[in-house]
Amino acid sequence: MPLDSSAKGLFPIAVTPFLPDGRVDESSVDGMCDFYIQAGADGLTILGIMGEAQKLEPEEALGIVARVCRRIPVPVIVGVSSPGFAAMRSLARNAMERGAAGVMIAPPPSLRTDDQIVGYYAQAVEAVGEDVPFVVQDYPLTLSVVMTPKVIRTIVQNHPSCVMLKHEDWPGLEKISTLRAFQAEGSLRPLSILTGNGGLFLDFEMERGADGAMTGYAFPEMLADVIRLSGAGRRDEAHDLFDAHLPLVRYEQQAGIGLAVRKYVLQKRGAIRHDAQRKPASALSAAAKAEIDYLLSRLARFDGRAAL
């Protein structure tokens, strides 16, 4: 089914499994899908920034889309951000034909003014087609594009195919509150808001009105549990669980090695066979791996799922 504004819960950002020689590890794609479903995923997002999408050939990207959509029984969102609209259109249309529920579009770093941002999304919608549901990715820390709540509202109101915001602003809690206030006053139509940033602020983002998470922390079960507990009004339980994972969440957020940390833990958990990245790639030192193992051992005292 096509993605719509009622989407909620956990939509993990999936890594792309590679073999040590750099080829796509197709069997690990299947195992990874099973892992995320067992962890409680309500959807899956592939070919995102942490999915090393920029390192894939177009045929490889479509092969992954087709394989994931065949394997997984929940909506699949495909990252289609590209410097050019021709490549964006090709990937978006082909992904939808292969079973994707929607696409995610991030703004290019060159955008600076509100009018430029609004104009870019108008052109992107024209390129991929108004029939393709899409997610706006708001990630100024990496993309250097600042989208105010009013700009996001304009994009959503201008384009019925915009059904979701991936919120990754930092600090960004007030942005969530402002967008929900727009909805309460009737100036913004229904919009799903899922949050990123490795889950670093998920505990309070849920309380501000987020519908769930779209991020790739190596323990997606924790994200699913925090979303569930928050929705049930079990605030202290949600924060207790989140706080236990916070040291590892923080460690995974390090610029430059965050993906290496995530893949290392996912490999230890059996979600993927190898922690390989396609070059150019970062690597973990023996000291870094020892630190991660130590964090896992400490986490296991509270959450047995970390006893690897």
C-alpha cells in the first residue's frame, strides 16, 4: 500500500550489507530484513545516508529495492535523493514499480533561502510524479539546509503527495511542537513525523508529538519499545529503557565512524554477516571495538538483548 500520513511506529534506516570484497551481500539483505521485522519494525527505509546509497550503481540499488520489497511484509521507503532530477525520477519510478510504498527526498546543500527550498521540492515533485508519496528529510546538521516550520508547512500544503517528515533537526523539539500546533489550529493538514539522529532524542520527541522513529540504531527493539511505552503513557519505563541505551546511542553518533560502529554491533547481533563498508570507508581500531564491547557488557546488565 502507498505510504500515507497515518504512518507511525518504527521505520528503521537499514544498512546496506557488503561482502569484504565490496560486493553487495545479497543473503545478508534477507537476514537483515528478518532481523528488523523481528525487532518490531512497522516499516523499513533503505538507501538512506547511512545505507551508503551514494556508493551503489543504479542497477545495484534497484536490485536491493526489489529484494527487500519481496522479503518484507511492511511498507518500504526508498531514499532517492540525487544531485540531478533525472536520476531521482528514474530511481523513484522504478522503486515504486518494484513495490516501494514511498520515497524520501533530502534537499541539496546548495539551498539557502526559504524560496529556494520550497522551489526545489516543487521541482522534485514534478520530477518523480505527483502520484509518488514522499518524505521530506530535514537534516540540517549534515545537509546544512535549515527548514523552518513554516517552510515545512508550505511544502506539505503545496503537495498532497508529501505525507511524512523525517525530523532530524538538533535542537528540534520545539519544531515538533510548532508543527503540531499548526495542525491544531488547522493551518497544516495531517502529517506523519518520524525522528532520526540515531534516536538520540527519541524519549522527548515522542512526548512532543512524534509518531515514531526512522533511524538506524543497532538495537531497533529499544526504539520500538520506547515508542510503545511512550504511547501507553508509561513515561518512566520509557525513559529508564532509553537511559540504559544512551551511552551506546551516543557512541554510535560519532561523526566519521558512526556507520562502522553500527555495522560492528549489527554483525555481532547476527543481523548481517560482515561489518564491511564499500570504499571509501572508515574503520574501527582495536581500542574502539573494545570500548563498544564494554558498553555492550554494561548495557546487558539492564537489557539482556545486549548479552552477545
